[in-house]
Amino acid sequence: MHILEIPSFFPPYGGLFCLDQAKALKALGHEVRILSNVQLGATIGLRDYVVRPYHRFVHEMEGVTVHQSYQRGLPRMVHHNVQRWISIVRSMFLDYQIQHGTPDVLHAHCAKWAGYAAMLISEEYHIPYVITEHLSQLVFEKEFGPAPSHTWQIALLKEAYEHADIVLPVSEELVDSLSYYFGKNYRWKAVSNMIDTNYFQYQQRTPREGRMFCFCCLANFWPLKGYDVLIPAFRKLKESGLPVELHIAGQGTDSAACRAMLSEGIVTHGLLSKKEVRDLLYSSDALVLASRSEVQPLVLLEAMSTGIPVVSTECIPHSLRIEKGCTIVPIDDVEALASGMRQVVKQPVIDGKLLSVEISRLASPTVVGRQLEQVFSEVLASR
């Protein structure tokens, strides 16, 4: 199949889930490329806004060809920026088609706004399109206000859902949570996020006897991630006399605001590279996440893939609640989180290798790639 991936987000603003899926599909023998237009914001990163190329160009990312463009967003001109983003993507597709021919299927990542652009391209060129949805209800709530919202964007995004050949939420729970904005009048099938299970492979930890039990938390220092719950919970755990330490990493975890909250036994690392993330997981006995909202956090998949259990709040999907590998506690409950962490410290060492296998069956590139391949084949057959 000839598959064109269209991400709503791409570096320098994340979105590498698109690249991961493109690599997986290419490894299965498909013709796969990425068409990416990134809206840069001066207030988000002035250097990127100034120095990124002003012309369209083609480059390679980990063996995948990317047709790239950068758009300079205008402050407080949302409607203009959205319409311009969509117009640029449609123009880029015309250039792409001349060079590579018409793809068999368009695979958009997030309805906002790649899914909507894919719908317009689909109508013009009669190509099926599929939307993989990664964005949570809280993301839409932050931008459009509580549901039901009557902002002009909602109607367009709902149209993109309803006209898609199929929507692929990364968890079943996402369909219900987004229904307050977009309803359920569309075909869908849950397909897990993907992680590099070969990179985050199982590794046996050193015996616990005679050393600290090491928790880690890999999350940016944002209110959504619940550090104001995690840090007091860890403090309670430490004060109970258990030999524990906590390592935190992510954007802002080395900031003055974060450091002001820390107490004895907590080590902060700031933003880490992919290798440094893996090294921290390999030196940890468990991962803890106090989030208030998640869709399907990759960090939980990565941690369990390396063979350690996780403690998380009940906002995570049921697909990640693997027996003996995942302890679930209520959101915004310091006592419950401390209790869940204490339970993990005192429980016998789990079979980390078996846990890693479970994650591979759920989220490996081959498994998710095959699922996408089947979905696209069914879409083409139904056309």
C-alpha cells in the first residue's frame, strides 16, 4: 500500500508517534511518507520561529521521507492560522501527488487539524482517510471550553470524524470522553499507541536487599501531571521509615518552582534524552504517575516493557491495567497514592520478563503495524 501520514503535530513540538507508525508500516513493506506542516509560535520558541526554514523541503527522519513546511503563526489570529495551515497542507499534497502519485490511503494523526485537512483532500481526490486520535478531553476543554462547546472549530472537527472511513482512538475510553464534543456518529476501533519494545526491552534489576527502593516519575512539570500530589505522597512514604528514593525527570522538573517543592530523597533530572530515559528506567524498581488526565501514556508502556511495575491514577485506560504490573489509585488522593507506592515496595518482586512480553503483545511496532495494515486493507476493500 501507498500510505501518506499527515500529523497535526511534529518536531519541534512533539508528534513522533507519527514517525514511529510510519517506520512500523514501512518495515512491513509498505510505501510510506510523511507530509508535515508545523505552525511555529514566537511565544513558544522564538529561536525556532526565526531560524527554521521558510521554504518547503524534503528530508529523511530515521529512514522515512518527510515533506516538510514551517508556518509562522500570527498571535491571537486563530481562525487565520487554522485556515492557512489547512491551505498549506492541501497545496503540499498537490506537490506530493505530482512527485509520488496518489496514495492509497491518508492517515491523519489527530482530527485537529490533520484530520480535517485529510477530509478535504479525500473529497477532492477520492482517497479514503483514517484518523488516529491521541488528544484527550482536557486538551479540547482547555482550548474550546467545557462541553457542549459551540465554537466554530468543534463543528469542523465533528465533520472530520463523521466523514472518516474509520477513527482509531488510542484507547476505548477516549471515545466516551470525546463524545461530549463530537458525539459517536462515526466508525471507530481502538488501536494502542506504539513504543519501541526492542529499545525498551526487559532488563533484570539488581536485588533489592541492602539498598534503597527507587521510584521514578517521567513527566513534565505541569499541573496535569500531579506533582503536587506525588511529592507529598512520597514524603509520607519516606516518613514512615521505608528506604525509598524518588527520581523525577521531564521538562521543568529542574526549574526553581519544582525544586521549591522537593524534600529529602527526591532527585531531579530535568529533560532527558531517549537513552537517558531508558537508563533511568533500568536503574529504577517502579514508576509512579500521579496524572489527572491521560489518554494512553507512553511512559507506562516503556516502564513495564523494561520489566518494572507502575503505580498510576485511575485516569489511565484499562488496556494498561495489567495484573501485577499496574497498581491503580484515585486521582488527587495523597493518602491513596502513598498507600499504592507502599504496596509496591512491600510486594514480592514481580516477573518483569513476563510483564515485558505482555507489553510487547499490546504495543510493539510489529503488532500495531499489523493492526494498522489490517485497518487500511479493510478500508480499501470497502471502497
